[in-house]
Amino acid sequence: MEQIVFKALADPTRRAIFEKLAAAPQNATELRQGLGITQPAMSQHLSVLREARLLKERREGRFTQYEVEPDGLLILVNWLAKYRTYWPDRAADLADLLKEMDQ
């Protein structure tokens, strides 16, 4: 399942859509604004995000409202947690390097 989430977010347009949805639920027409993509392309991107379980949808009249599915991000959080132990050492190494460069 990790693969499908990473693949879904690897595309810059899908990341932009996801970021817009993280700010507020929107319908497909609203999401297309500023992205310069066609309705069929938007449908395809939404389908990939839905398949990766990164968004959820609900009908409101004629429109479908899309919003971020927080549980979909758990896969990423769990994946990153495996590498969290390396971060303090790497940050300390970077701080040491920057100090050396300043001298």
C-alpha cells in the first residue's frame, strides 16, 4: 500500500490538488482553478488519490465535495517513523558542518 501512496503523491499536480484539499474541502471545479487542467484530467487525478485512500468524497446536490482522508496519511507517518532515529544525528552533523563553514 505504501507504493500506491508514494506514487499518487509523486505527481506534482496531484500534490497540488492534495494541498488544496488540505486547506479546505472543494469540488472538482474549484480544484481545477489555477491548475490549468481539463475536467477529464482532474477526474483521473482524483481517482488516483481516491485509490490511494488519500481523499474522501461526499455528494452535495449536483456536486461531489472532496476532502483529505487523514487516515490515508498514516502509511506515510509510519514509514517516516522508521527513519526518525536518524534525524537527530543528521541534524547535529549539519549543525557542526555549518559551524565549521562559519569559521
